Amino acid sequence: MDSKPSKILLIEDEAVFTNQLQEILNQARGACFQLAACNQFEHGLAALAEGGFDVVLMDISLPDGAGLANIKRAQEQAPSVPIIVLGEVDDEAVAIAVVHEGAQDYLVKGQLNPQLLGRAIRHAIERQRADAALLEAEQKYRGIFEHIVEGIFQTSPDGRYLSANPALARIYGYASPEELSANLTDIGRKLYVEPQRRAEFIQTMQEHDTVTDFESQIYRKDGSVIWIAENVRAIRNRRGQLLYYEGTVEDITQRRLAEEKLRHSEALYHSLVETLPQNIFRKDLEKRFTFVNQRFCQTLGRTAAEILGKTDFDFFTRELAEKYQRDDCRIMGEGKTFETVEQNQTPGGDTVYVQVVKTPLHDAQGKVIGLQGIFWDISERRRAEEQIRMATAELARSREALHKKNEQMEEDLKMAREIQQTMLPQQYPTFPKDADPQASSFRFCHRYLPTGTVGGDYFSVLALSDTEAGIFICDVMGHGVRSALVAAMVRALAEELKPLAGDPGRLLTQLNKDLCAILKHTGSPTLTTAFYMVADAAAGCVRFANAGHPKPLLVQRGSGNVESLGKNMGKSKPALGLFEDAVYTTGQSPLTAGDLVMLFTDGLYEVEGPSQQLYSHEMLASAVRRRVQLPASELFDELLAEIKEFALGQDFMDDVCLVGMEVASLGRPVTQ
């Protein structure tokens, strides 16, 4: 358990019992408890809404309550807070009903003692944390299952799909796993092109309980045929009875096509040798020709039958024939490749250059049994080499000019960085606008760390009125010039949409439409996440909308609580620039004087530490929680230092933008 006191909310209408409970808690060993009591159920719900409690003790028989239904209502108000029900009677049926409704435990008031109550509270808190961790793990597993590129499945022994992920549905040509399961009810008959393939699969599973790289042709939904490779294992119970098969599927159609092409290429090898533009020949130890291709025959003006079994002396002058055979003897004697360029004269008097390569031939034991030669006319190449030498000289002359252009480009990027820095707020507005910065209802600070010369992160702070502040943050995918340009577009579009700045949902919806209209002409989408919120000092709340951006942290310094802003709004809406018809909704959360709202881009926490571990969003929230009472500027500096230490001193891999808004005071400003 934590060393800090566990905050307990007691919902009970009997003052005497409340006092008794306080005495029991005071006597509990090994823990410290802080009790807050409400004598009406509705008051208890209001207290839960304010947050900060670790556990709820409640009597479900309160006059203004609804019996067992009180448990669900309390859970809806504070889903993460465990509930222990206190009752008058020791009734097992009541206890079971209470737990079924979602409570962690049921205790009889008359049987309470310090040890029992303290243990029940600690166990309830720990079970709630364990349940939350399990839910997070299940969600993470589901995310992997849903988004992995390989098909994952479970099938019954009789050939029905029990489960499948979206990747398998896509491989088989179905719109969803549900459609796949509904249509493929007989795998052996409907899936495999070869009907006996399922029987072979079953036989292998019976013999080994696993199959690896089980390659088959299958029918997709549209009737087309593809190749797949399956890796499957049999799942059995403790008695060894087969329950189902589970495994993965990979589409190997392209690989099989490549293998087929390779087989064809081997078959074509000899025909290619026969038709190559190079002259190819082989000789035995007696320097007799044993193989010649068609090009060599054309060069000599003889047929293969007229050449095979003959020597160079039958076709060339004695001088050339003796030179060729001296080379042959050296090659076969040393067992090394010989390469040279020969200069010859044609009958017309033209100079030609011939590239010659001769290599020794070996038998299976490595003994030299002859040689293979290849030669071709390189006259054009020699002339081209001369042209290249001339071009190289020209290239050297232009290299200095290119160097100067590179220097100019570096200067341009440096200026772009300076311009981008000026796009960020140089000073923050005050609320009201004529207030001294130290007397402003809202105070701001930020840290901006681009990984390149220019970055794709951007934020702005707007004064919508004397009591309303608009804070916008966005993160364009990637980093560099392209991301910086898109960030500049987003800034310009946001400036044009200032009339909508009071409604976060409408502003993001229109911003998305405008951005889609621009980006659709570029040919490739650019992912841009964004979060926009309006802090209202008069209403004591913050309104916000999210476009796929990391949820900001709401730091409640009064209670020490740190939570994600908008955590109860479900999944975030898609990023900007992807779906033109996306509609973004506005959420709302209360603010308290002293609160800090911390906005950031994912480059802050997506850094790699020891053993390739990533610094997670949860680790970030925990680090903030340890520094909850620090001023925002000091908190930000310590946070960045901790994350960099986690990354073993390496620089951040992505642009980092960190913006903080501290709530100094709430309410309308006093007018003179």
C-alpha cells in the first residue's frame, strides 16, 4: 500500500455509526485512513464527482437511494474507485447480489473490527488496481490482435472459424472477421483449392500437434486463388482432448511467383547463353574447343560442328594461336582467372578493343579440366571512357558551384528555423487583457524541441475574451521541411477560423475539412494530430476536442490527482487531413484554482530506454504525479531531464512540444 493516507468516502445516514467507523479506522494497524462522510446518497455522488477518493463505503438502504442500483450509479460517477457495501444483516444471498452488481465486498456493520475493515479496504483497492491493469493488458492484446499484418485464427476440429483477426479477413478477401466466419463454415470444402489438403493438415496435426510453413492454394471470397503458409498448433485440455487449432496465416503468393520465375530462369539459362551477344567458349586440357555459343560461331563464320574438337591453329594466324595457347597454359597451370584487353585491327584497318576473360574449369574434386572464355567488343566502351574522363573534368569544375549552392541551402534552412520559431508565441496574453501577468487568471509556459532544423509541432495561445483562453497544439507526422510546411498551413487555417474558436468541436471539424481540401491535391495523406481547448475562468471549466492527439494531463494540485483530460470520452477521433467528413465533438471538464493543464506531443514520451523499453504515457503521468506541487516551468525542466536520462542521454527521436496552462484564479474579473 502507499504510505499516504487512503481517502475513504462513507455514504451513511446514521451519525452514530459514522463516529463508530471513524474510531475503528483510527485503530487499524499498518495503514492510515482519511474519512469523509455524506449522510445522503446524492451528496455522496456529488463528492465522487469531485474525485480524489480511493474507496467508497456505502449503505445501499439510504432513503434517497435505490437499493442495489446505487452501486451502478456510484460506479458510473467514479469507475476507478472500488466500492464496499455495509449492511445490517449477515446474509450470503445479499452479499452475492452486491458483488454481482459490481461491489468489491460486503461487510456486516455489527461484525466490523479494525483488522477486518482495514484488510477489506486494502484488498478492495488492490483488486481494483489489478482489475484495471488486467483490462489494460486485454486492450493491448486486442490491439495487437486487430492490427498485426499476419492473419490469426482459431478453428474447430470440424473446420469452422471460432475467431479471426481483420488481417485474416483481408487476406481471404472479406470485409470483416464476422463475414469470414459466417461464410467459411467448412474449411476443407470451401477454402482449399485441393480438397485433400485439409485431410493432410489434419493428419499432420494428429501426428505432431503442430504444422510449420504448411503451404496451400486457397480461394478468396471473389474466387481468385492465392498461396498461403500456415503455422498452427493444436490446443488440448489437461486430459489431452483436442479443443481447437490456433495459428497464423501469411500470404506468400508473391514469394511463390518469384520461385516459379526462378525455375523458369534456370530453364532459360542455356538458351540465354546461346543468344548472348558475348562470345563464349570452353576448351579441354588439350586446348580443343568443347563448347561454343552461337555468337562465337558467327564471329568465326563457322558452325559449331566445324569448331568443336579443333584448336586455335585451325582458325587464327600462328602468331595469335600461339599467344592464345600461352595464355591458356598459364590459366590452367596456375588455376587463376585471366583478364585482359586486346587491341586488334579489322580487315578494313579500324582499331577495335576486345575484353577477354578466361577462367579455369574444375571437376568435383577441384582438379583443373579445362578453361572457359568469354570475350566481347568494348570499342564503344573505350570511347565512352574517354568521354567520361572529359566529363569528370567538367564535373570537377561544377563541384565548387554545387558546394556554394549547398551552403546557400543551409542558410535557407537556418532562416526557416528562425521563421518557425517566430510563429510560436513570443509572449502570452493575460486574462483580463489589461491585467498584470502575475494577476492573470491563466498563466502559460512551454518547451519546444525540434529534432531537425525545422519541425512539425506547433501550438498557439489565444485570448477569446477576458475570461476565455484558447490553447491549440498539433503534431504533423515526421519532421523536416514537409512537416514544417504542413504545420504552417494548419496555423494559417486556424487563424482564419477564429470566429469558431469558442467551440472546439466545430473548429476542428472545419479545420479538418479545409486541410483535406488542400492535401488531397498532394497525392499522399499527411497525418496531423491536434488538440484544442477553451479554458473558461468564469464558468470554471475547460471545453475541448481531440483529433487523434495524446490526451493532455489535468494536474489537480489540491488533491494531488493526475488524470487524462477527456478520459471518459472514449476513443479519440481520427487525425486531421484523413477523412473529410469527420465530425469532432466537444467535451467538458471542471477546473479548480491551482490546476495545471499539460498539453504535449507524442515525441515527449515515445523514447527508447534500456532493453528497447519505451517511455510510456503511464510513466509520464507518474513522473508528473511525483512533481505535482512544482511550478509548471520547473516541472517541465525536471520532466525533460528525467526522460532524457531514461533514454541514456540520447536526443529525442521526434519533435517535442510541451505547453502548460496554470489556473491561478476562477470567476469573472472585477470591473472598476
